[in-house]
Amino acid sequence: MEQVDKINISTKALSSGNLQVKFFVEGSPKQEYGYLLVNEPKPVGEIIAEIQNRLARRRAAAQRIDPLFPIAPQTDDLDFYLFSA
């Protein structure tokens, strides 16, 4: 069964018209936080769903690391930053 993380967000409007979303992931084994840049206004539910989707992709990519079978490098997502403490 997959664990669903609780995500707390706070937003900040930028002068460029974009929205910076700072998020904290609760319930993960290590403390994680990060930032997401949103280009258009979205409801909070869609923002949290997008963060969960990007977290899932990042975690899946980390599990596929195998030195014997290298995979093609993935392009960096410059609108999503994830840190762990």
C-alpha cells in the first residue's frame, strides 16, 4: 500500500505574475520541503495534486538507479525544487 504524504503549502506572488509555492512534506521518513513555480492561477487542490505527482516521479526515478543498466538522463524540472533535511 502506498503512503500518502500530507503536504502543507504557503504561497507568494512574484513580480513576474507567477506564484511561488513553498511546501513541506509531512509523513515521509526524512523531512522534505521545496518550491514549485506556478505560471497560472490554480486551485489549492490542483497545486497539491501537482506536487504529489512530481514527488512520485522524483521518487520513482530515484528507485530506478542501477549502475549496471544506465538509463537516459532525465531533463531537469526547473519549476520544482525538492530538499531534504
